[in-house]
Amino acid sequence: MFRRHRRWLQAPFFDKASIAQYLPVQTREAHVLLSNLLVDPDSFVKHVRRFSGATMLETLYGHSVISSDDEYLRLIDTTIEGTTAASAPGAALVDFIPILKYTPTWLPGGGWKRHTLEGRAALQETHVKTYALAEMHANNGKLSVVGSLIKEYSDKGEIGSLLPEIMHLGSSTYNAGTDTTKCVLHSFILAMVLHPEAYKKAQDEMDRVVGHDRLPTLEDRDSLPYLECIQKETYRWLCPVPLSLPHASSEDDEYRGYFIPKGTTVIPNLWLMCRDPKDYPSPDDFLPERFSALTAEEVERIDPRNIVFGHGRRICPGRRFADISPEMP
């Protein structure tokens, strides 16, 4: 199942030709974000939320968001907030005393169980509604990731057995895609507020390369090296996912005198990797210049994008798509 899900996501989110099909959606939503920031800059949190949610909603389900109060945007975000709060490690006593999972919901202290059941019901409602949304747009010929899967397996007559997996894939991908994008953009805004000298350098570069008569496009990216350095430093300075997904050691190993048996669960500390002073001197400082004037070998070795998207078989399959999203504005 895991390999199948990776394959479903690899094609639309990693293949360059597939990513290009969704680029107009990212570009349009980036322009909407810029417009909203100009009109109401104090509500930047709301605008960033709309940008990330609208981009993923249309990419995954084919649904175009018209307003920040969009029904589906509100439905998915509310569901994710509830389920995340209920399932956070250590959020309930049952995480420390597993036998409590057998207690009835009406017992004192059983609120966690009621919240979990409510979250499950909300998640199922979201699965059903977003699946129907993707199916409707797919039947109307609109491109989307989930819609393409529905059409492919419906044509093969295999949709029945795979329907729950496709539903789950959509919601989990939406959660992963919106959360990290919001985090990176919030970090970027914070960095620019705290470091106006970096902001001025980036603005001067943008004015020099792009001018004042148009908005930048991805074609300008190679001509904006300082802005590229800012993006890398934003990834490094406030790593969007501090801890990577759990991995398992494939063989017996030893690290700093500690024996690690084969099959041990290993959780990489991405935050610490991004603040290793050997690779990033003065790691607490926001210094985009650290990524300039480097050799090709140095660029590859210290590029934080080799860290923040995870490693190995569980590396983020949408890392190319994600790397474009924060760059668009």
C-alpha cells in the first residue's frame, strides 16, 4: 500500500512535465496572495492560509477557491485541526497508560476518546465530500491528482477496493502540503521583518532583474541568486519539519558508542542537522550570504533542501512541487 501511494504521488508532484500542468494554479494563487497582502497586510496569516489551501485544493481535487470562506477550505482545515489536536503525541493520558483505551467514553477522563470519535466522524465526512468533489470535476474534464486516480481505476473496474486509499491519500497530502507551505512562508515573513537588510538586497535584485512593469516568474529564478539564497536560509533557519518521519535501521549499526540493532526506529533530528555549526557557522543567525560564492561540491553538501524534505525511501515525494510554491510569490 505504501509503495502504491508513493507511486500515485510521485508522478504528479515530482515529474517535471506533470508539475508544469499545475504551475498555472500556483501562479494564479500567488498573484491572489500578493493582491491580498497589498490590500490587507495585517491579515497575512489568513492570506497565507488561503494561498496554501487553495493551491492544494485545486491541485488535488480540481476545486477553485473563490473566497477565504470557501466551504471546502473551511471543512478540511477544521477537520485537520481537530484530528491533529486529538492525535498529537502525549495529548492524552492513554499515550502513557495504554490500557485506558478499553475504558468507556462516559468515565471521567474519557474526553479524549469522545474527541477522537468526533475527529474520526469529521474525517470520514471530509473524505466523502472531497472525493465526490474530485469525481465531479474529473467527469467534467478538469485535471486533478485525485480525479485522475478516480478516472484511471474506474476505467479499470478497480475503484471499489481502492476507494478508501484514494480518499485517505487526498486528505493526508493536503495536510502535508498546506502545513509545510504555511510554515515556510511564515518563517520567510518573520526573517524579512527581523532582517530588513536582507529584504532590501532581495528587493534591489528583484528591481534590477524584473523591473517594475511585471511580476516575476519561475523563468527569472536563475537570475535571482540572492533570493535563492534567502529561500535556502529560510529552510535552514527555521526548519519547517523539525523531526523527520520515523525510519528503521536496515542492519546493526553503531553511533558514538551506542549500539543500534537492526529494525530500530530512528527519528532524524532535521532541526539539529540544519544548525550544525560545522556546516553552518553562527547557526542562529539569518545569513543568506552563507550560500553564495561556493563551489559546486559545497553547494550540494550544505544545501538545506537535502535535509528538510527527509531522507531515503520516505523522502517527501512532492519536494519539487513544494520547492516551487514558496518561490512563486
